[in-house]
Amino acid sequence: MPPKLGILAGRGELPRRIVQAAQAAERPFFVIAFNGETEPDTVAPVFDHAGIDHAMVDHAWVDLPTVGRTIKLLKEAGVEELVMIGPVGRPDFAKMKPDWHGAKLLPKIIRAARKGDDALMKVVVEDLESQGFTILGAEDVLTSLGAPVGQFGTMGPDAGDRDDIARGMSVVAELGRLDIGQAAVVRDGYVLAVEAAEGTDRMLERCSQFRGANRGGVLVKRAKPDQERRVDLPTIGVPTVAAAAAAGLKGIAVEAGGALVADRAAVAVEADRLGIFVCGITLGEDR
């Protein structure tokens, strides 16, 4: 039996997928759900095909700044390994009400937050490791989350798209060095948009104003060059495909091994339905 898994669950469907993976593997686990962030379905009761309720997901709801309480709950539950999955909004530090451990950590978190999200996450990871927890990447728990090499559906990029992908990967690498964002949109070598605090979906909404009569442009997502890759990898899913198509793009390219894909099969089906490509590339292929 593997060590008990702790799941620090943010927003979106990925935390639920990690819960389902632990259930399928019959691995013991415990979920920390954050008030105002985690979706209730993540810790909802488990039902079989007959609709019979078999077990409630073992979990606790906490406020984000109560770091000490979170650590105490994890230790009381016997957790040894942790996975941090799903986005969590950056808190308003002026309004935070941390517990004692959180207050002790807060100055370091504020200093790191001024440098960017990756610096902030590294502080959180280091603190959890200092408490004796082993931090895992989401793909260590559910291997199908990792973006593979190659096209996901029936369509793939042409030569012009590959030039845009190369340009986009270079742009996002520079964004990453500044700890700003993990995505950009490029069309015919022209950078239409780069991701900042608003996130990928809002960035794609901005790109809609550049939509022409024909599809064109690629959404590119990759990890930051010096990123802590066990947490906060760039992610795509069916909504990303729909948003890229709505913005008039030809496709999406992600770094293979440096991005997560929520339900790869569904992403491929949606991409084919909407007539765009989705592919994973190694960083040597984008040049």
C-alpha cells in the first residue's frame, strides 16, 4: 500500500480527477478543501452505477491562511505525500486572518509574491517539505494528465503553424523568466497576446478582436524555465479548446511533459469537432 496521499484541492476539475485516481487505485487519501476556492463536487459522496452511496470523501474545509491548521489536519490524517492541484486565487494580504503558523510564514510569502507566482509557490512547497511531507506532481498520481508528444486529434499543425509555435515558445520562455505567465497567442509571427494575471481564458477573449475571415494563430503554453514543476503547471482542457476556437485560432500547442491535460480523449474529440489542432511538442521541436 502506498503512503497516504494528501490532496490540496484548488478550483476546476483536476482535483476531482486526482480524487478519482486515488479511489480507483484504492489508495488512502485525505482532501484539504479551501473555502471560497474548492468546488463542493470535489469532496462529494462517491456513488456507484446503481446510485448507491458508498463513502464520503475524507476531507476537511479550511481557510487559505490557516496554514497551521492545515498541517495539523494532514498529520492527524496520517498523510505522508502531498499533491497540490488546481488554481487558487492570490489572497488579499491586507485582509488575511492567518493562524500562528500562517502569520510566521506571511512575511516570506509577501516578499515572494512580489517576485511572482512561481516564487510564492516555492515558499509554500519548501514550508510543507520542512514539515516532513513529500510533494508529488499531479502526473505522478495520474499519469494520463501529463501532455504527451504528438497531435491529440486528427489534425496537426502545418509549416506556418510550426513557425508560430516556435515564436510562441520563445515568447513564453521570456515571460516565464520574469515569472509573469505561461501562455501566448501568435499569428503569422505576430504576438497577439501574452498571458498575465487574467489567465488563459480572458487572454483568449482579448484575441477575439483580431479574428479574421479565416482561422489563424496558435495558443502556446509551456512551463516557466525555472518553475517548480510539481505544482502550477500550465493546463488545458475542453474549455480551452472551445475558447481557442471561439477566438478564431487554428490550434493549441503545449510543452510535452511540461503541461497538464484534463481528459485528453475529450480534448481530442472537441478539437476535431471544432476543426482545430491540439498537440504536444518537445522544446527542441519548436525551433
